Amino acid sequence: MIRKISEKHSETLRSSVVVTSVPNIVFQLVENAAQAKSTLIQVSLRLSTWQVVCEDDGHGLAKESLEQIGQRYATSKLSSEGAFAGHQGEALCSIAECASVRIISKFSRSPVCYERSLHGEGDRVTASLPLGR
């Protein structure tokens, strides 16, 4: 589950992932896919349009987590007591500040997949029919 880090922890941490290149974007996306327990990760690059696509067979995100992803100081690395246990979670926010990000995810127990689009300051979450997974 992705949640916001408490204000106390975010003020102390002041962490921020800065994505500076296409290889760094690929690294961050592959790392996220690996953490989702993926066994197959496919990355394609279309350099003429600077498009990066990362597809995986990981466990997916529930709608509630998808609504939080891509926000500054949002992470899946929080214990139930709110203690912070890692820096993952801000890469998508950093990428969305300079590019359009589209995330499509189907949580294993959900009959539908959800899509989240991040564009700098604006974003949305929409539902759609299940993908063939």
C-alpha cells in the first residue's frame, strides 16, 4: 500500500529523487517493477519521441495505492506505525515534472485495471476493462 510519509518524517528527510536522463528513468521503472515481484519486465524505447514503456507481470496496485503514486513523499516503505523504511516512491513524481506519465495497473484481486496519468501538477485516475493478464 502506498501512503504519504508523515509531515514530521518528510521535513526531516527532505529526500527528493531527481531523474536526469533516459537511462535513469529506465532504471527507476525497472526497479519499481522488480519490487512488485515481477518475473518478466519488458522495456522499450522510442528515442525519436523520447517514449519509454515498461511492462511487467508484477502484483499490481490497488486503486487506493494508484491514487497515491506519483506524489511527493508517497511511498510503500512505511510500517503500520508510520515509520519510514526507504526512499522509493518519488521517482514517478520527478519524472512527471518533466514528462507525461501513464500508469496502467491491475491488482490481482481486482476485476478491472486502473489508469493514472500524471502531468506535472494535474493528474487523474480512471477505471477500464481488465487487461489480458
